Amino acid sequence: MRKEIRNFEIVNIILLGVFVLSLASCGVGTTKIGDITGHPRDYAGKEVTVSGEVVEIFSILIAKYFVVRDGTGEISVVTDRPLPAKGEKIKVKGIVKEAFSLGTQSTLVLVEGGEKSTR
């Protein structure tokens, strides 16, 4: 009887571990880009983590950035690190900043900081 209970506990621990790992790979702990772009005042100056696909990369003399798209929107990520490849799945941590504002139009960027990891 004791051995059956012990085996049951081991199976539950393994299942819990698999569940936690699957949540981590699904973007849990990340912020939806649409939430950031839809409510910029709520996120201005705050550190967030986004994940998605790199859809464009840009490198001009003094600035490098890339565009990340998830199912809810797109955001430009300013970086001083090497640029990721277009099409790469990525998770990025950074501070939300307003790049510029002209009349009623404004553009938000994520200034990368912390570790970058691919998924």
C-alpha cells in the first residue's frame, strides 16, 4: 500500500513538472503586444517581456532595432545587441518608451535590457 502511494506521488510530481514546462513555453509571464499598444500609458516606463516572431530587422548607423509580432500586434525593439534573424521566435525583456509623438500619432518602442532568449 505504501509503495502505491509513493508511486502515485512520483507520477503527480512528474506531471506537475511537465505542466509547468509547457506553460513556460507558451509565453506565460509575457505581456501581449496588443495590450501595450492599446494602453500605452499603463506600460510607459515599465519593464515588460514580450514574445513573438521577428518580422523585420533594421540597422542604421547609430541604431539597431527589430520588429516583434505576436497574435495581438507588433512593437519595435531597440537593441545594442546583435540583431536576431528574420522569422526567429524570440522572447525579449525591456522598458516601454515613446519613440516619438506627432499630433495624434505616437510610436512606442521596447528598449531591450536583461537577457534575450529564443523560444
